[in-house]
Amino acid sequence: MKRNLRKLWLIVPDQLPAVLRRCPKCKGKRQFQNSGKFRVNANGKLLDVWLIYRCSHCDTSWNMTIIERANKENINKSEYEGFLSNSPGLAASYGSDRELFIKNKAEIAEIKAGYHILETETIAPVNETAYMEIQIKNPSGLKLRADAMLAGELSVSRSRIKKWFDSGLVTSGREVLLSGAKIVDGMLIQIKKEEAIRQESLDV
């Protein structure tokens, strides 16, 4: 029997945020777009990684620091391979991390509202009192409603989702989520066990 495992949802804006900075060639402030490519420099055991941005007007590059002078042995192997292969998922994840922009003192252009979700299954078992658990990563800080996101991703009607919320079946931590609750980066959403939910999911 397959174990019921927690899911991880990474919320990625359809249009990754651009960086506003002065372009040395254009002689003015321009938008620098995420190229989706990394620059990796290994000097002995030390590793530096940058995410490359390019001026939307003249293609001049700017490198945003991801990892600086870190011991290569401490870097996750799959992530390191992702840097070398220019993983789109990694470029999207780091390219929408507001904390990383702040660390690099980068000014962020306005993010469009559209988004998509990259879903993976974790090794953490779902709590026995829950039907489903979803860990949310929202590094870009998009302002989203939990009910709208769940309805779209689980292919459940908004009216059914509202019933789940109104019945107290959707929680985060020990708190019951109200309809209209906002998504917070790092939150764990639990949908409690309920035969009606199981049946509705089968019927969709």
C-alpha cells in the first residue's frame, strides 16, 4: 500500500521578477531579466554560484550571488548538479526569492499576478488525522488566497472548497483557516480526514 506523503508546493510567478539597476552600456536604469542560467566557479573546495541576469535592452549581464565561498562538500549534490545543468526549477526558485534580492541589494520590478505551482512529494508521512498535507513555499511573496489556490490545484469547485473551510476541515498548525486566508511562505496546510472529501475527490 502506498504511503500517504506530504506534498511540497513551490509557487512560481509566471513572469519571474526582473531587477532594476543601472546598465553601464545603456547609461540608465533598465530591467535585467532572469536568464535561467547559472555561473559556477569552483576553486579547490570552495564554491561560488551566481544567477545570471541580462539587460532587456542591450543584453549586458549582471550576476546575482546565490552561494559565496561555500565548502563544496556542504552543498546538496542534486542542487549542485542543477546549477551545472541550468535547472529551470532552481532558476525559478532562486529567481523569485525576495530574501535573496534583499541580500544582493537588488531592486525588484513589480511581479505580475499569474503563477504556477511546481509540486514534489516529500518523505514526510501525512499526520494520521489528515487526509492531505501541503507544505507551501512562496518565496516571491505573491498575495494569494488559500481557498482559490486549493480549488485550482486540486481541481475542486470553489463551492466545495468553501464547504471545507466553513466546516473547519482546512487547518494550518493548530489554527482553522478561514475562507479568504492568505498564503504565507512556509505554511503547512492540512486537510482533515473526512469521507465526504474523499468521495468528492474521486468524483472530480
